[in-house]
Amino acid sequence: MPIINFILHIDHHLIEIVNQFGNWTYLIIFSIIFVETGLVIFPFLPGDSLIFAASSMAINQKYNLNIWLIYLAVLLAAILGDACNYEIGAYSVNAGSKHSWFNRLINQKNRLAAEQFFNRHGPITIVIGRFIPFIRTFVPFISGGSKMHYGKFSLYNIVGGIVWSGLFTIIGAIFGNIPLVKEHFSLLLIAIILISVLPIAMIALKKQFNQKKELH
């Protein structure tokens, strides 16, 4: 599938984008992060891997990218994206029953997983969820749907955006150009995804174990 190829080989695709679009690359990075975090129907877009790849390229002078501009683009996209997603969540509750087609566009399985994660950990999920693919997209949506106070949501949104974008920018800048990492970039991205979804897998297994225990 093209999207899987794009995610696993995002370093190569990003080089093509830089060579073709130059300084417009910052806007493209902003757009991808914004769509992933801001539009609930696109949770499969690369977030962590894109920041990692862009940051690793930024410290290589031949690509002529500014790591501070990358960080700023990612940070703004993450915060504004979550804010947009919060509003979509509120809309879903208020008008979703009138527009059933809208809710059919949403992956209900991922939405339920995010709801369980949110109910378990509370508002801090807005920060923690940043680091978990799919959950990252649905947490602000659920926050809006649950009518969380916008001021409280904004605080966690900003903190989460700063920590998430900052951490992956730093990791990419430090480790992205190590020869071993560059040679096995796709495997590293798979490892990042697996580690990211580990908390959700643990919660699902624990829930399944508890259900079996109750039956006995």
C-alpha cells in the first residue's frame, strides 16, 4: 500500500520533498502533522517518524533545513491540530446523530480504545496520548465530545505539544545520522510504532484477563 511505503521509507520521501519544494517543506511538514492530529479520520499518517526524519536531515547541512523551523512547524501543527480535533469532537456529539455519515467515517474500534484510555488516565491522557499512534488522533476528539472545559484542555494540549514535538526533534537530531540508524531506518520506525502501541496492547490484554477471571 502507498501509505505504508510512505511511512516506512519516509526518510527517502522527505529527501524528494526537500529537493523538489525547498523551503515549502516546512509547510508540508506542518500540513501532515496538522491533518494527522486535527482530522479524526486520518490517524494513520506518520507523526513521530516524520519529526524524527526531518530533524535528522536538519542537522545535515546538505539539506538546508533549519531544525528550529521544523520544531516550530511541528509544535504549531500539533497544538492547532488538537484544538481543531476538539471542536470536531464537540460537533460529533451535538450534530453527529443528525449526520450519521460523519460518524461512519470514524474508526469506531480506535475511538473506543481511546475512550477507555481516556477514562482510565483522565486529562493527562491528552499529554500521554501524543506518544501513541491512533490514540493521539482520538484523544482531543473525545475531549471535545466529553465537553471538557476548553481552558483545561488547552493547557494539556500545549504541554503535550511542547513535550512530544520537542522530544522527537531532539531524538532525531541526536540519533538520526548515526550510520547504523540510517541503514536500518525502516526497522527503527517499526520499533517506534510497536513501542508506542505497547500501552494500549497491555490495557487490552489486562481487560481480557479480567473478563475471563470474572467468568470463572
